[in-house]
Amino acid sequence: MVDAVWLALREAQGGDGFWRQVVITTLDGMAGRGMYDHVAGGFFRYSTTRDWSIPHFEQMLEDNAGLLEVRAATGQSLGVRRYLVRDVLKYLNASLRQDDPPCWSGSQDADEEYYAADAAGRARMTPPYIDRTMYVNWNGLAVRAHLAAAVALKTGQWAQQALDTPSFVLERCLSPDGSVHQYYLQGKAHLPGLLHDQVSVGHALLAAYQCTGDQHWLRASEDLARWCLDHLQSASGAFRDRLPAADDVGALARPRYDLEDNSKLTRWFVELDGHRPGRYLTEAKRALEAFAGDYRAYGLMAAAYALAVDDMLRAQGRPVLS
């Protein structure tokens, strides 16, 4: 779980030797055992064993984007080797990158026989099938990861390529009401208005602004933030996962309030408020407070919430971590 690694890294950045070792042991363990694809450079979806030795061989854009960003940050902030940042970039852009549209594909299938072969043997086999669907949420994660890698590696190559993707999203994946769609396939965008898509793209647009200084990206990020406030926020301050539809029945008719999505929205809003001071910090705080009574029940899955709380307190001058 990448958020848990981020939480440990934040403590390590403050000089805590125990959490530094947790981060290093975790990232080294994943890279040195079965989770890492030593030929293509990416990471498999998960391990079927606790020691990362036997993976499930599917490779996901979401996972590799998350690992790319945290590995880039680890190499940069802890003063250690760059944790296969170039290798993950190689996989994402040799295997999953598309030129038309300019984006990253969603995943590559698991194929135990293919991955069991050595490099020479693989060269004679057909690589596992790649799902060419553009998942907008995951592409937002990939944009942020590439911009972080560009900073860590001190090269503009990956930043320029990454910026082609949010440009395409704004051009082809916006719905008439101003929200982004969930996915793009065969020339058409589908399913607008899901919270996690707005958050991922909005945060990626903000990162694009921070990288380039171009106000266009900041305005676009703020447009999505306003859309979320206008359409998805409840009276409690929490944000529901999607717009309701007139034909919803059963569980679909009941709004769902996801802790992780609200935590990631909070982090985006806190960051956005630093550039556009106003209501964003207030609304971010309301979203956090809506989950204050039950976040402990999530255990490790509340790592995203802990990061959001720390971001909020730092913005108020009261950091609780490191």
C-alpha cells in the first residue's frame, strides 16, 4: 500500500531512523524479490506471499505510477540510490505508453509462463495482452509521478511527455457539466462525475502548474475543485463518490463516502489553497472532520487519512509528523 510507505517516508524525512529503515526495507524487499520485473522494469500488482517472493504477474498503471512517485521521493529526500526510478519509467513508457491518444494504458495481463522465461526466451514469445483503455484516474497518478521523477532525475524529458496527457484530458475527456470522465476508449470518453477521477486529474493539473508556472493548469485544477464543491459535497462536509442518477436502485441509490477519496481530495484542496487562498482549506477541514469519528476502524487503510490530517495541520502551522 503506497500511502503507508508515504506515511513512513514522512517520518523518515524528519530524521527518525526507525521509519527510515522501514522505508528502505520495504522498497528493497519489493525490488529484490519476485515483485520486480527484471526485464521490463515494472512492478507486478501484488505478492501472494508476505516476503514478496511470488507475485501475481499482472502489471497495473495505478501501482507502477504510485511506486514511481514514492521511489523518486525516497531517493531524493533520504539521499540514497534512486530506487529503480529509471526502470519503472522504462516500463511505463516502453510498454504502457500510447501516442494516440497521448496517455498510458491501464494494465498488462498476468502470464506466468511468459514471466518465468529468461530474457532470451521472452524475446521469442508474445508479450501478455495490454488493456489499451485510458483510465483517467490512473493517468492523473502517472502524470504526477512523471513530474516527480523529472525533478528527482533533474531532466525535463519526462515532464514534457507527461504534460501531453492532461492537455488531452481537458480537450477530449471533459463532460458538458465540467467534470472529467472515467475512461477513454475507441475515440470516446465514458462515465463522467466520479469523485476519484476529479481528484486525480485536479491534483495532476496542480502539479503541472507547479512544474511550469502556467496559470492555465491552475485555473483548470480550480475548475474541477469548484465542480466537486458544487456537485458532490454533502451537508456534513464529506464528498460522495459520484453524482446520483434518477434510475439508481438499491445500494446505488445511497451515496457512498469513501475515506481514501476524501483524504486525497483534502490533500489536493490544501495544496490548492496555497495558490488560491480562500475556501479550499475550510472545506478540506470539513471533509476530514466528517471521518474523525471512525477512521480508526480502517487500520492501515487509513494511511491516506493520516497524511491528509498532517497536510492540514502543516498548512495551519501545526505539523504532527516529523
